[in-house]
Amino acid sequence: MAEMEIAINGQHKTSPTKDDGVYDRAKAVKAFDDAKTGVQGLVDAGIAKLPPFFYMSPEDLHDHPTLTDPHLHSNFQVPIIDLKDILDPAEHKEIVEKTRSAAEEWGFFQVINHGIPQHVLKEVLDGVRRFHEQPTEAKMKYYSREADIVRYYTNYDLLQSRGASWRDTLICVMAPNPPPPEKYPSACRDILLEYSKHVQRLGEVILGLLSEAMGLDPDHLNDIGCSEGHTFGCQYYPACPEPDRTLGHVRHRDPDFLTILLQDQIGGLQVLHEQHWIDVPPMEGSLIVNIGDLLQLISNDKLKSVEHRVLAKSVGPRISLACLFTTHFEASSKVYGPLKQLTSPHNPPLYKETSILNYLSSYASVGGLGNALSSFKL
Ligand code: OGA
Ligand code: NI
């Protein structure tokens, strides 16, 4: 396919490209996007080298030192929170306290005994795999850069970014106002719908803990709509032929209130903590929770939305499912600003109020490497 050849080689004999030998990046990116075959399509084509638009600069690849063995020091271990005895009053208090310190100091933690059955976790990752591994023609019809409720693409910021990430994504908006089930791809429809019910409940539980952790009524964050919507980012990171020259997912903060992430056993996710990249090691059966920008904003910086990234690997595919708690395309007049309960004359609001749509459009315009929150600072 001509587009694919241009995407791979940057030039094509019969097409009018710059003939001074300069790599026409925009043209290569567009050809790749027009081919709608994703990163997996490059792998299927048997490439041994990445198209140059995937190469990242050494500064973007090595912006902070990586601490390869966080287990050496407990200060550098992503906190693990066991939810088993959450209904026991004494244990509950302890869990709230652990949640508070994890959300304030790390912005990231892993939860175990979270109540979602293990077979559901396994089956939903299998469903994501089935979608990405079906024949190209079946996936292509979902390939889109529009704000569609169900869509598939390579990098939401492909057309603007300095270096593309080695990853394909299926986005499915699950709530509120889900579309008729037939809108979701048949390869994963039933299990996405089932997982959605479980993760919705878990999201409410965690937002309850975070409300208490900030000294609010346990229902507060749920009542103001933090768990009203959720969207799935079904990520697929194929094995990469040049893993040292790109990333699976460039550093970013999440554009939501809260993310619950399910990762498989391959590894590669890292969180920025005290100026070091720290591995978030796969733990069978656990889920990863992180604070998003909107929760940082309404908590007036009490909780932290922390940067994270995924390394590219020569082994793969790596599969993950990020559940982003936010409403996406709901044109609501609701605005969010620092909660009155958390501000005072001594602790004045740090941010302007914003609607979710307005925040998302700012996030989209600054791209993954930008800091959308800073544009709402007072
Ligand atoms: C995300 C994300 C990490 C992963 O989708 O926002 O950070 O492990 N994903 O796939
Ligand atoms: Ni993320």
C-alpha cells in the first residue's frame, strides 16, 4: 500500500515528495495515519527499523534518571493498599490514612483485594488483545481522529507530537449515556460492558476513600460527579524493533479525576517520583490507581496528578486498560474549581473554575508533554 510505504520510508518513488533528501516528517505521519493500520500494521509489514517519526530525542528519552531497583529502598516503592477489610471500622481508618499518604506523596498506588473477580481482569485484557489482533480491515473502520464515542488510533497527538509513541489505542466511552451496545467492537463488547460495571463500583469506593482522606463527607467526590463518567483507553504496545529510540507512552498526566489501570505482566510503566522514574511493577490481580489533573485542581493541589510513562520493549505485545473517570463529550454547564471545604483565607484557591470540556480542549492543545493544569492557575 502506497501510504504505508511512505510511512515506513518517508519517501515514495512515485509520489511528489521533497527531492532534496530531507525527511518529510509531516508527510510520513499523514501517510501513516491515512493507512489506518496503526503500529501493529508496521509490525505486520515486518519492519526492522522504526519510521523516523517514532524516534524521540535523547532529552525526551532520558529526561530523568531511572531507578531500576526501587525495592532497594521503600521510599521508592509505589504504595500497595489492601482493601480487604475496608468494612471493618478500625481497618477502614487505616486504609483511609494509607490512601491519603499515597495520593499526596505519590499520586499513584496499587490496590489488592479490590473485589473485581480475577477472571474478569483476565478476560477483559483478552478482549483488548482480540480487538487489536483481528485482521486490519476489521479495525480500520474504527480508525478516527474525531471525537467519536468508539474509536481506534495511534497516539491522540500524533499530528503534533515531537516523537510518536509505539502504541495503538481503542477508546470506548462507557458512561454516562452509553451508546447502544452494537457500537462497541464485537471482539470485546461483552467483556468491556461487564468490566465497566465492576470498575464503576471500584471507582466509587476509591473516590469515597479519597473524600475521607481530604476530611470531606465520604460521598462528596461521588456526589459532585467525579464518578459520573468513565472512558476506557484499551492500549496495545507491540514488541518494538528499536526499543531504545522511542517510548510506548510518552510522559504525561491523565486528563481526568481518577484513573484505574489494569496492566498485564510485561511491565514498562514508570511513575515520576522525587525526580526519578520508578517502575510500577506488574502484580497479578492488582489494579493501579492514579490521581488525574481534575482531582488535583479541585483538591487545590492537596492530591497530585503525577507524570508517568511506558517504556518501549523488545518483548510484547504489552496490553493495558486505563479506565479514565471523567465525562468526555457531555456538553455540561457544570464547572469545577477548588472545593470550598478545602480552601480558606490562609489556603486560597490556586485554580480558576473550568468545565470539563474546556479543560479537555486545553489538554488537547498542549499535548502529552505539556502541563494543561498550569493554564488554569490563578
Ligand atoms: C494512560 C496510561 C499506562 C499503561 O492510558 O493514560 O498512562 O500502562 N497508560 O498503559
Ligand atoms: Ni496515563
